Amino acid sequence: MCFYCIGNVCYNCFMSGNTKVLTGLMERRELEAQFAALAEGTNPEEVTRQAEAIAAHGSAALTLLLARLDTEDPQVRGGLGQVAKRLERDQTVAALRGVARSRDHSEQARLGALTILNRYLDEPIDESLVAGIQDLDGAAVRSLRELIQAMDRDPSSIIEYLSQLAEQSPEVAAMILDAVSRMSPHPHLVTLLRMFAQGESRSLARSAIEQLGRTRSGEAWLALDALTNVLPPDLGALAERNQRKLRLRGVRQPEEETGDAGQRVLLSPVDGSGAQSVWFINRSSTHDLSTAVTVIVHDEDGIIACFGANQVVSDELPPAAPLGAVLALPQKEGAPPLQLLETTPTTGCRAVRRALERHWKTNTAPPLAFRLLNPLIWTGEQRNAEAVLPERGSYSAAQTAALLDHPAFASWFWRDDSLLDRAHQLVPGQTLPARGKLIAALASARAVPAVIASYRRRLEAMADWLLEAGQPDAAALAMSAADHLAGAAPGTSPFVRRLIGMALDVAAVTLQAKPI
């Protein structure tokens, strides 16, 4: 008992207890405000900051997280998953498993717990965790209603929804797709079907395309039209057949909204890693705003990133220039300016289509953001035009190596992390024959056929870029360089040797810059 206790009442003890209660109430209010901010967050960095702030509260944060598992918003559920990743793992996993097993919780909350366990905590989901969930079909319909509500607020929330779905078994995706057919038509469900059609599962893709063909709406017609541009030939033909079915049933292409001032496309050169960015800018003639979509393509991996922005003010975009002009955009300090070619929609769509063909060959799906945004990039009859490549010139192998002096090739050098170790062999004062011997050995060992094929694709894409930029001589030189790579042993190719020599120089500079 406290020294100040008199009888059964102690002022100090009484006040101490009240202080704890008050502190707990204040922490709960703070946490509730932070959870509310988390639910409103759309920027990934903002969501991460909020999740870290919430997780700092420990067990109190876990209690409120569990109370929010029955959310109908996939974006909110994603935020809860980010919090769960940052809480004490054993306690969090045990608590979520308890919710998943308990019939006292709603099926929505139990499914939310399963999603976080599987996707964010990498916990296996065994049959005991789903044994008591009876109405799986009803859960699928509810999840679709949640999706519609979330997309009403933010259309990009479908990306989080499909990211979570990808962590589930294929049967769950099939159940969701089946549930779409039992719901009233809705534009957001058309978007979901269009994105299913671009996924890796060909059976789900076919089912989604056929459902679109049974959906009598202008949105479904546009979705099928967009799919003819992004799907491999057999699935593209299926989309076209279903589009014709809609036409026979009286569904027509919706009238285009007025105020469209056309599309502007900017294209970067292929960089040294094989990546190239394509900017599609849809301009408005009625106000000073544009919609911008940027697609990052790679000669080996296809489409590696995509992002877009609505209502971009014209002043925030590169200034308009004549076709064929090359703009130089300032970059961060120390980085060279970004070169962007003002080109046609035909050229931009062709670069994207080449990247899509890489996905078709490897049976991989492009990023979810691209699957959502790509209807904004196609421009009617121009979309499938073939490139007109320059004639090859009669250049020697040594002349083609000089192509690397062109400013558009400023970032080109042989990309191989192991060269950093070999750069130690470039001692000061090393003779040219010794350096040449090292480079030749590396060229023979590293320039395997797959890598050579990659560099040939990059050179052909650069020939296209240079020709569009009004530099036919440099374009012809790029094509000749590609031909020389095909016809010569890699170890003897001046182009390959120079690329490797440049890489060794970069590695040597990197080693010198490292602190001792």
C-alpha cells in the first residue's frame, strides 16, 4: 500500500490509475487517426510512413488492426497488411490465425486475416484455416462489390485487389471470375475482365474474353477493342470475334468525347541496360490539361513498368517540338540530360508491341499498371504499323564500334557485375596488349548467344530511333553493327570489345571512388 493511503482510498494511486486510463485513451485516439490516414493514403511512400508510425504502438496497434479486418476496401486491407509486416511477427501471426479459425468473426474478417497471412507475412494457408468458411461464393460476390466501391473512389485500387488475388490459389481467381457472371453489368467489372484477359492463365483469359462478348455495353466493346492490341495472336483473334458478336447484337463503339486534341508521343533512346521509355500524352483542346502514360520497355523482359497521371498541366510537360526533334530534359545533379524524340503514335505503339511480344514468348503477364492503363495508348489504324528500317551501309566492324561515340549511346557499356572484380587487373601503366588480351578473354567468355541476340535487338531499336530523329547515316551504322554481331565471333568483334573495355573503365572508376 502507498504511504499516503488512508483506509481504502489513496489519492496518488487513484490519480495514477486515471492517468493510465487517460494515456490509453489518448493512444487509441492517435492510433485511430493514423489508421484513418492510412485508409486515405494512395502514395506508396505515404502508406509506408503511416504503417511504420502505427506499428510503433506495438500490441495496441495489433488490437485495432484485428478490429478492422472486416473492411470492404482492398486498398485499406493492403494498408493493414503493411502494418502487419512491421509488427512483432509471432504475436501477429498467432492473432491472425486465431481470427481465421474463429467462427465468432465475420467471414469477411476471416478472409481478410487469411489474405494478410498469405500475402504479407508469407504464411502457408492450410485447410484448417478455411474449413469453417461456408459461403465462399457469397464471399466472392462481396469482394466484387467491395472492388466496385473502391474503384468509385480510386480506379487504380483494382491493382491492389488483383495483387492480393494473385497470392491466392488459382481456384480463388476462377471463383471470382465466375461470380462476375452472376452480377449486374458494371463498367468496373468490365475493367476487371479486361485485366483478367491479360493475365498469365490462358483459361481465365479465354473465359474473361467470352464474358466480355456476352456483356452488351459500350464499355465491353472498347475493352475487347483494346485487347486486340495487347494479346498474343490467338487470344487477340478471340477478342476480335467477340467484338464482332457484340456488333451483331447491336452494340456499337461509344462516341468519342469531344475536346480531344490528339496524342503526342516521346521516345527515349535504348539505354545501356536495354530499357527505353515511351511517353503517351493525350491532349485536350478544351482545357490546359493532359493525360500522360509512361511505359518502360526492355529488350529482354518486355514491359517492366508503367505509370500514368490525369490532369497534367501542360507547363509540367516537355515543350512541344516538331516531329523528329530530340529534346534534352535536365535530370538530377550529375546525371546527363534525358533525350526524348518527338515522334508519332505509330512509333510509340510499335515499341510497346515489340515488348509485348517478349511476354508472349515467355508466357508472362505485363505489370498490372500497364494492363489497366494501356487503352489510353492505342491510336486507331496506326497501332500495328511496321517499322521502316534503314538500309545497311558498307561499314567495317571497326567503324561500327565508333557508333558508341554517338550521344544517344552515352549510357552503353557491357553490363556484367562480375567485371567489377576483373577491373582489379587493370593496373596503372598496363600495356595496351595486356589490356586487349583481358578484354578478348572476357568477350569470348561473356558474349554468349543470348546476350548477343539482346544487343542485336537493342541496335535495331536504336536504328529505328535514329531514323525517326532524322539521322539516316547513324541509323544505317546501327543496323550494320547488328549485322556484324551476327556474323563474327564475339571475341573478335570490335563492337563487343569496346563495350567491355568501357565497362572495365567504369568499374575501375567505381573501385577508385570506394572508401578504403
